[in-house]
Amino acid sequence: MFDRLPTFGFTRPPAVLLAVIASTFFVGFGGGVVFPILPNLGAVLGISAFMVGLILSANRFVRLVANAPAGALIDRIGTRRPFVYGLFIEGVATLGYVVALFVPPPEAWFLLARVLWGIGSAAVFATAYTIAADVSTGDSRGTNMGIVRGGITMGFPAGLVLGGVVSALYSNAAAFVLAAAFALFASVVAYVLVPETHVENGEGASVKPWDIDTSVPAVTVGLVNFGLMFAYIGALFATLVLFLGEHDLSLFGLAPQGTSGVFMAGTVVSAAAFMLVGGRVSDTRKSRTPVLLFFLVVSFVGFLLLARAGSVIELSFACVFIGAGQGGTSGPLMALLADLTPDERMGRASGTNNVFGDIGGGLGPMVSLPLVEAVGFEPIYAFCALVPLAAGGVLLVGVRRVTGTFRPGRADTNATVAD
């Protein structure tokens, strides 16, 4: 069914990746729908700012103990079953948002839904990246990783718009029900279209939360991911609706919920576009490191613009830069991890990377929401601008430690793995 899709100058990815993209796109609605709604809904339901931050971060804290077992499980039983079951769990979790609106106490139901979402998404993220690594070569890895990451990400802005606009025009319940329907449909798409790619005859085995990849490549890439997720998801997304209300900024006459959904969606669309660009460019260069450093600097500029934003135009530019920086690093970063990781450990390496990302994304709302109330938005966003620069330093140190050079070629990294 994917054979007739246009390529727009790019080599068409394998059909299995297109199926993964379709599945993760639909399920992503459930991840984004809650962000524009819950920060404002919390006051109505009597949920404190701290509890709202905890709810928004709960899925990431759950993934701290679920990512590593998910990665280890993939290396043992394959990708198909964890991917399909993970998507189904995320669909059920999205239904929990609906329950929270009508069954007290709402904070308990929201928290339970986010916990389930964390379990499901741990399996989905690790399998998606592992599938991309399984069907890629060194010359296509960056592109395919960018495509998969873009597919995972693009459902999120659709959920942001759905949450902001549908809740404003109809109701919060309507937004949650629609997101749940799409999320459950995603598991059906995966069941029908996604085959096994990782192992032929997987055997069941026990897995542990601490079964992570502690190699230098996995830890290095993980630390970079930690910084980016802390600033991008943990700080920006958790505070943007409040920033809009504080500065009385609006698009199309929408309230802060609707406006934040549109802005966050624009940020993620920018990220998704540059995921493909960054991955493709890294596949055409001898080394992926310069591409990664360039987009980390772009992220730095974006947060500086955000710290000084006082109008819709300025905020728009900031969001585009932040999205481009975030997205442009994603494909090359995961491709670099795959370059430096043996195939049989890629599941664990993907899980480890997600552990670090979820620590950053989980800590972000917990730290940023209370601090915004205490010191304001500008100092928090200015601090976030420094995070990508620090991540670039970590990247250079880690790559030098593994390969002996700051700019390893893809052949050099593959040789390092083989050794």
C-alpha cells in the first residue's frame, strides 16, 4: 500500500518503516492532547501546580524503569509483539483521560493514565528505533532514523492542536475521546502491517529495570538526549500555556490553551522536518559530528530568542529555531548510536537512550513549573539555552573517547564496533 507514495527526491524507506510511522503518528495524539488542557484544567479540578507537573512527567518517570527492560526484551524476543502491545496500552491509557473528567479524584485517574502511557511508550520507542536500525545501512541510517523519529513526533503536534482547538471549540472530553480513538486504531495498523525484524526465534527471558547498556556510546548519546528533553519537552512544553497567559499573546482569537497547542504543534512540525534533513545530511557527510553540533547551536539560539520573546512574531521564530535544533539532532544522534553499537545490543542501547531522555523530560516540568512561579520565565528559558551547548561538549568528549577523534567517519565508527 506504500509503493505509490511520492519520494520528493529521497530514497523511499522500507515499507516496514512507513508502517511504523503510521502507527506512531496515530498513537502520538494521546501524548500531545493533554499538554494544552491540563495546566489550565488543573485549577478547575483543584489540582495543584506541583501535581500537574507530576502528572505530565509521570509517563517519563515510569519509563525510567520500563525503558531498559523494553530494550532487553526486544533483543530477546524481537520487535513485533512489544510494538503492537505497547501501542494498545497507550490507547487504553488515553481513555483514562476521559475517566478522569467524570470520576473523582481526577488527579488519581490522570496519574494512572500517564503511568500506563509510560509503560506502553517505552516499548513503542525502543522497538521503533530498533526496527529502523535493523533495516538500515550506514548510508541510510541517518535518514531512516530521522524518518522514524519524525513519525513518532508528528503525532504529538496533531495531539497538541487537537487538545487545544477541539477542547476550545467543543469540550475537553471530546478532545480526549477523539485522541483515544486514534490511539487504539494505531495498534490495529501495527498488528496488520508491522512484521518481525530483529530476531527469528525469540525465547522468553526475565528482564530487569537496571539491564541497561553502560557503554560509552550509549551513555554519551543518552546524556545529550537528557539535556535536549529537559529543555524542550520538560521546560518549554510544560510552561508555554502559562507564558502565553502571562504575556497576553493569542493566535486566531484562541485562549491560551488553543494558542499553546498551535505554537507547540508548529515547534514539533519544525522538528519533524529537520529530523529528515539532519539525518539525510549526516548520511552524505564523512562524519555526523559537525551536523549534530550545528543543530545544537540552532537550539541554543532558539531558547535565547524565547527568553526575549514579547510578541507572537518573536515567539514564532523562537519556536521554529527550537524545533529545528531539536529535530536536526535526532536523526544523526540515533544514527551515531547505531553506528557505534553492535546489532545484537541495539535494543538495549535504544532503551538506555530513552532512559536518559525521560529523566530530562520528567525533571523538566517538576523543576520549571515551580521555578516559573518563583523567578519568572526569562531566567528559566535563558538557562535552557545553555543546555544544548553543554550537550555538545559531552558529545565531543564521548565521541573522542570511543573513536580517538572528534570527527569520526561512518567507516571509522563501524570499525570501532567491529573491534
